[in-house]
Amino acid sequence: MHPSLIKARVFTLIALLILTVSFTFPMIVFHGTLSKIDAGKINEISPFTKEVWNIYNKGRYKSVATPKSAHNNLDKMIESESEIGPASLPIWAVSLEAPNYPKKAFPQGIPVYFHFDGYSGEVHEMDTINHYVGMDPMWRGGHFERAIGPYALLLLSLGMIFFMIYNKKIYSYIMLIPIALPLIFIGDYSYWLYWFGHNLHDWGAFKIKPFMPTVFGDGKIAQFTTHSYPTIGFYMILLISLFSLLAFFAKQKALKEMQNEAS
């Protein structure tokens, strides 16, 4: 086998493992669990799903209203009616410094974390602020993307497997998707932030003009200071993009040299 083909397969395998462990596996295992909790169908949640959520949520932020005894224990989180986020790694973190909220309880502001398949953190508190300024609740954002997330990542994983197995040039272009994954996320995330800021309602305590929320860095919404930064999941996406890029160029080099040798 051509040395560059071996490199391409190794790089792709690394990218696939990162994608699977960080996102695809926990998303598939936890898929539909929040709906079961909302519907009161707790008995339908498998012990395996609970254990996966417990493992992936170690070290994650929990709401100040969540009893410490319930941290990293899905059964106790459900029992205490605490805010429950997805199991997959969070990609982006946003926090708001609200004048009326105690600095001691929220030293970095009210934090919310964005996942491929949902939100975690102080979602209820963020929805309260959104309502105050006339914005929609968080669940309105990325609704379609969150619904198809697990299936899209499964298809992407399958495409990456095809890239490793087959040497046809057409399969090489599949890797352009994981290469562009950071840009795809930021582009989609920016779009629905724009949608939030330009679909304001009269229910707010006061009226504000349509605006574009800050995607990266610090900004302002009314009298609230916002902080918007990538978190661990985004760095995993960058690694996936890097290894996918290395795999793509290694495969292109191998195919070109093999074609020259054949001619």
C-alpha cells in the first residue's frame, strides 16, 4: 500500500475517533431522552443512557439551583427537577452579566453552553432575560439543526469510513465536510443569532432596535454585558478539521503518484 494512503487512513481514523467520542456517541445514546423526561416517561430511559450522561457530565457546569448531591447523577437531576443538558461536549459558551444577579452566584455572568444537540447551563435564567428584552426563548434557535444532528454526524462518519476504504477520487471530497466543520458551525450559529436579534417581540419590558448579538468576544444587549467564546467541543472540531485536512492532502498525493506510476 502507498505510504500516503496509510497516512490518510491514520489521520482519518483519528478524526473519526474524536468525532465519535466527543459528539456522535453521546448524541446517539442520549437522543430523545430529554423528551422522555418532559413527558414523564422516566422508566423508558435505559441505565446505559444514564451512565453515559453521568460520565460525560463530570466537571461540567451545573446550575446554582441544582443540589450538589444531584451533580453527575441523572436520576437525582430528574428527581430534583434540575436543568438537564445534553451529554455531548459543549461547543460554544455564552454568559450574560446581569445587574440584578448576584456576582457571588454568577462570577462570570449567567452561563449557557451550546451543543450540536441542545443547550446546557442556566437555560431557564437566559430565557428569562430573553423575554425581558423581547427575544424568543433559546429553544427556538437551531431547532432544525438539533433535530437532524445525530443523523448528520452518522452520515458524516459513514462518509469518512468510505474515504478510508475506497481510493476513488470522488470519495476524497467527502473530507471537505469535516475540514469545513468549524466554519459550518460558526456560520450557522451566526445566522440564528442574527435571527434572534432581528425577530424581537413587544412582550419585552422595553423596546430595543434589531441588532446582531456578538458571536465572538464581549458585547452588549440592552444593559447586559455578554461574553461569547468557544469551549472544549469547538477545539475538538478544530482537531477534526486539522486531521481531516491532513488526510485529504495525503490521499490526493497518493492518488496522483499512483496515477503517474500507472501511466
